[in-house]
Amino acid sequence: MQRVAVIGAGTMGRTHAEAYARMPNAELVAICDSRLGAAQQLADKYSARAFADINLLLSDVDLDLVDICTPTHTHIDYIKAAAAARKHICCEKPLTRTTGQAMEAVRICQEAGVMLFPAQVLRWFPEFRKMHDLIVSGAIGTPVVVRTSRCSAYPRGTDDWFADMKNSGGVALDMIIHDYDWLRWCFGKVKRVYARGLYESNIPLTDYALVTLRFENGVIAHVEGNWARPSGFVATVEVAGTEGLLSYSSTESVPLTVELKAKGEQKAGVTVPESPVSKSPYYLELEHLVNCLETGCKPEVSAEDGLEAVRIGEAALKSISTGQPIALA
Amino acid sequence: MAGANVVRIGIMSFAHMHAHGYASCLQKLPNVEFVGIADDDRSRAEQMANHYGVRAFDSYEQMLASDIDAVIVTSENANHRRHVAMAAQSEKHVLCEKPLATTKKDAEAIVEVVRRSKIKFMMAFPCRFHPAFKRLRETVDSGDLGKILAMKGTNQGQCPGGWFTDTKLAGGGAVIDHTVHLADLMRVLTKAEPARVYAEIDNHIFRGDFDDTGIITVEFTNKVFATIDSSWSRPKTYPFWGNVNLEVIGTEGVARMEMFAQKIDLYSDKTGRHTYEYWGDDVNLALIDSFARSIAQDSPVEITGEDGLRALEVALAAYESSKLHEPIDLLN
Ligand SMILES: NC(=O)c1ccc[n+]([C@@H]2O[C@H](COP(=O)([O-])OP(=O)(O)OC[C@H]3O[C@@H](n4cnc5c(N)ncnc54)[C@H](O)[C@@H]3O)[C@@H](O)[C@H]2O)c1
């Protein structure tokens, strides 16, 4: 049984908390959030304890795992605190805000002998796993040119923390780090990064980036990140190889659509597309982590994977800023 | 329906398969007369002339000496310069297949030859005439999307083979073949010129001595940035030859154009294939109609040789950038 504390009671904190609460071999014992009220509310739901201060939590509660779901720029401090207390760590993506922090995090956790698990959840999305498996099986021959796209409206976190680009890293770090990780999983090491984007444009609640990655195996990938799409979320992938092409769009993978007529005052009806799966990718991801802790196995995503994804994101931001391609050693 | 306003047109070379599309438009349009065909390959000229029921000329010279008004140049890219110069010499108007040429020098020479002549010269960028693009242009011009911030385009296709993969005749592979369409559409939408180009280009699909893959980033003089995917990345089993897609990101909204989305899905046991059967407007009709009108009415052409040159410069800079792994500045 793994005893877990979740740090941050926002969107991701609630998602992770719910997953642990349902897991037979995990016990959600504490929630920590700088907004004590938010921590309390979530803790009450699962009969856990609420804290506003991680150090109190670490000294008061018997724990195996600290799961960090706070805004990105605060990850490093919580990683340090948890590692110092010799707790295993799960950390939402991006692992940290900067490459330097990520390197420090990897080193600290190694020294402390604790696991650092970056929550690169895309690897547990069945459609992305299926595409990975198809590519690796040679279904399209040798992969050559890839396009991924991840679009949504601008995310509105607590106190609009995403809007402070310095803290969130904007779309080129925060959002498409999912794709960087998935692409690394499929195609290996990135050699060169070129990006254009609105990171430094100071257009309120708008960000957009077009990133070109060149991999060491020759693959060229075009990665789009869009936080300017009024109609909401869509993700697409296309991989062209020497013997075929695979393509995926979230908008075309919708086995259920419910349409309701307008009611009362409402002008338009509501359309809700659904792509239900029996176990959510977040559950699968955390279940994998907890099982690894229980059995002592190595997780499928390493701390270094989390670090490398941040490195690509930071290179993209640097390329946006300098207008130059960035070589990754 | 012969008359003073009917423009008499011949086709110079059937090397480019677009000649077929143009030929069938010449047969359909009321304001043009399809006179005949000349080709370096005399037997091809005869075969095509038979097929379309028009005259096969013995040579380009013979066709240019006839009483035609204009020619459509659909030869290999590297031959455009020579054929345009011949037509200009004979004072025949020209509709020229894209890309304008294979080198900047040739492209500039074409622009210069045209400038010094009295002929009308129009670049064949038919995508400009698609109703979806016209609506997109209106939407952008109306200000509904706010200020344009970025664009994302793809012109991916199947590898056409033939001389398209002979870099001496084509000037390159996929990148020179496909980049120019979107570079042109983007210039029209942003009303700005390409200023900086970066590209990753390679040949890993076919491993030939021609490029088959290219992701090109373009920055315009007004800071709008864009990417163009001009890869021959549609496999042989793909249901259609390819696509022309363009997305515009504005401060007030986004717009997506999928030019060939007007299609029927056909699953055929006869061919063992799934195909898209396009039913939207034939953009070549509007292209040739526009060309014929500017001749008949002596009005300016809608797409100039300079437009062709600007678009070509993007493709050429892309090759240079990909070699140097550096962005290339165009405005110097
Ligand atoms: N994997 C995914 O799909 C996914 C999706 C969204 C966000 N994320 C990542 O998860 C993290 C959290 O994002 P979110 O959307 O849940 O944000 P959120 O704003 O919804 O939640 C953040 C929570 O952290 C609390 N908080 C802020 N600063 C704190 C501090 N210093 N100490 C303790 N608590 C603090 C806030 O009060 C809030 O409750 C980010 O790193 C983000 O990039 C991942």
C-alpha cells in the first residue's frame, strides 16, 4: 500500500487525487495547497488531511509518495522538499520550468535514492500508445516526416498563473511538451530545434508556436501548439513513412455524440462529443507508478525523459527568442 | 462561338501533367479557343492533339508564328525561361506553370523579358481562385480574425515521379514543386513579403538524389510567421493526390481552409482502393478565365511574374537554409 500526498488542489491535483482514491494499492492521505481552503475541500472528499505547508505535512504524515500538481515554476521547490524527506516523487509535466532546474531535480533525487516520475501522461493515452506501437512495429516502414498538433483555448489556472509566460513557459513548453515526450519515445534523440511563436509577443491570453524538430535518426517533426483556438481542444498526429502514413485526429475519434435541444432561455442547444475509455489515461499512468513502487520495477518514463522534454521546450523558447536554430548536444 | 473577344490559345509542351487540366478547361470556356499543341516531343504533341481534337504543330516556332493570341507554358520548370522568351519574342501572351523557374537568375530573366515586351504574363497559381480561399481572404480583409499572427500550411502530395524527380529539369524535388503555392497564398493574405526562411529538408522517403520532405518556416516583413509542409509524403495508397490546407491564427479567431474537402469517399472493390472524389470548383477554369479576360479587356493580370518570383525565392531560400542549418534573410 502506497501512502500518497497530493500537492496542489487544482485541475490536475483533483484528477490525481481521484485516481489514487480509486486505486486498491494506494491511499490518499494528505492534500497540500497554498490555498488551505482548496486543500481542505479536496481532502474532505477523500477523508485525507489538509495542509498549506509541505514541511508540516512531511513531518506530520507517514508517506511513500509526494505527487506535485502545482504551477510549473513551483515544481523544483517541492521536488527538493520531498527529496530531502526521502519520499518518492511524481511530478506533473513540465518536470520543472527550466533545464537547469530539471538537471538539479534529477541529481537530487538520485542522491536521495528516491524515484522521480515525470507525469508524461501521453504515453498512457491509448491512441498515442497505439500509434507508438504501430510505428515501432514498422507498419509504415521507416518513419520520415511527422506532424503533431495540440490546440485549445488559453488555459485559465488558479489566479491565471498560465498567463504569466515566465512561470508557465507558454504553449511551446507547457502544452506541446506532451508531444516532445511522445516524439522522443517514438523517434529517439532530438538533434536540432527551430521555433517561431508568440512567447514574447505580450498578446494577452494568446499563445501559438510552430516548432520544427530534427531527430538524430533523420526524422523531421513539425509540432504545433495553439492556445488561441476558441472552439476548444483538438489534437492531431500524422506520421509519414517509407511505406505508409498514419493519421489521427481527436475530432474524428468520437464514438458518442449527445445533442440536446435548446431549453428555456438558452439560445443554442448543446453538443457534447465523448471519447470514453474504461480507465482514464491519468489513472493508468498513476497505477503504473504505484505498481512500480510496490514491486520495485523501473517505471516506463524516467526522470531523464522528463528532463529531456524540458530541454526541448527550453530550446524552442530560446529559438523563438533568438530566431536561430538550437542544437541539442 | 468565335468573336472579337475570344482568345486563341495554344499549349507549349505537355511535360507537366497540369497541361491536361488546362486543356480540358480550354475546351469548356466560352471565351477561349483551344487552337493547338506544340511539344519538344513531336509524337506527344500529336497524341494530345488527337485526344483534344486540336491541331498538332510541328514546332514551337510554327505555333508561335500562327495567329494564336496566347500560350500556356507547361514544360519542365527548367525550360520555362526559354519558352517564355520565345513566346514574348512572338508577342504571344503567356500563362506560365509554377514554379516560375528553377533559379533566381532565370526567374528574374523572365520578369525582365516580360517587362520589356508588350505581352501579358500570368503565373498559374490556381489556388488563389478557389472559392474557399476567396472567402478566407474576405474574412481576413474584413478584420473578423483581428490581426494575423501566424499561419500554418500544408501542400503534401504523392510523388509525381517522371522529370519532377530530375533536379536538373525540376530545380529540386518536393520543396520547389510544392512550396510556391502556399508561399503565394500567404503573401496574399498577409499583404507582406517573406523576409526570413528556415527549413529542414531531406530525401528519406525515396532516398533519391531529390528532396521529398520539407518543413519550411517563413517570417514575413510584418512579423507574421508561418510554416509550409511541402513533402511528397502521401503514400501510393492515399485516397487523393494530396492537399492544400491553410490555417490562419488571428488575434480575434482562427480560420482553417481545407481546399479539397469537398469530396465523396469512394470505396471500390473494382480498384481495391478508397479514393476521394472531389466535387468542388475546378480552380483551373477560373484561372484561365482570368487570364483570357485580361487579354480580351487589356487589363492587368491577377497574378504577375513578380508574384511567381517572390514565391520561388522562398523555395530557393529553403534549400539554402537546409544546407546551412541557418535562417536565410531574403531582403538584401
Ligand atoms: N498532464 C496534463 O494533462 C496537464 C493538464 C493541465 C496542467 N498540467 C500541469 O499540472 C500542473 C498544475 O496545473 P493545473 O492546471 O492543475 O493548475 P491549477 O491552477 O488548476 O492548480 C494549481 C493549484 O496549485 C495551487 N498552488 C499554486 N501555487 C502553489 C504553491 N506555491 N504551493 C502550493 N500550492 C500552490 C493553487 O492554489 C491551485 O490549487 C502544471 O505544471 C501544469 O502544467 C498537466
